[in-house]
Amino acid sequence: MSDALPDSLIPYDEIVQEALRAVVGRVLGSIAGSGDLPGAHHFYITFKTQVPGVEIPKRLIERFPDEMTIVLQNKFWDLKVDDTRFSVGLSFNQVPSKLVIPYAAITGFHDPAVNFELRFQANDGPDEPEPHDEAENDGGAGDDGSNVVSVDFKRKK
């Protein structure tokens, strides 16, 4: 008798990934109206820069050709959230920029104020993201969290 599990015909991994990405949308949506983060909350959002629907300035794509991390803390504006993506204004080296990021592009969400973190599989590319520099947009603070929710389903091929 074999202990191997059969391949699922239901894409559970994709369903869970989509649901957890919706958490990011709900959190961002809750602050979009006021434009202010409550208390000490702030967010590090890591995303793939080449996923269809990502709109960022060319200079940022040149600097971060695969993945980048942005910080939503003190200096952001025009946060708009819908069911599939969000857009936000951020400053990079004193240059204002608008970014549009589909939830499908997000590989990480971290709120250091409460040590909350979600990690997602990239929709395309290797299992582990390549190391990258943070985007260093103006107004971020550093901190490490320990409460990590990591969803990493592997499909049998």
C-alpha cells in the first residue's frame, strides 16, 4: 500500500493564496479612507515588479527588476484599494511616484508593530525570492517580526 497522496483536482493552494491576499486588500481598504495608519501600525509590502498589472516608474523597475519592498508608514498618499489591486503615492529619494500593485504580485506583507507577517508563493518564478534591497522609499522604520504565516503548498507534477 502506498502512503503517497493523490494529486488534488481542487486547487487548494491557489484558493488559500487568493484568500490571504484578500487580507492585505482588506487591511489596506480599512485605512484608505482616512489616509492614516492607526497607532504604530505600518506595512512592508514586497511584490514582484514584472507581474502583469504592476505599474511603477521605469527607474524603479531598472533598480528592482524582479522584486521590491515598499513601506507604508508616514509619507504616503492617494491610497486606493479595489478587489484586485491597490495604488499608492510614495516618495523615492524625494521624487513622488504612483505605484499600482495587483494583489497577485504580492509576495510578502509585514506589520512590524504587531509582529504580523504573511508570505505568499510567487505566481511565476522560483520557489524562493531572490535577495533584494528594500526600495527605501522615504519614511520607513526597521523592525523584525516573529509571527509569520507562511503558505507554501507544493504541487506534485
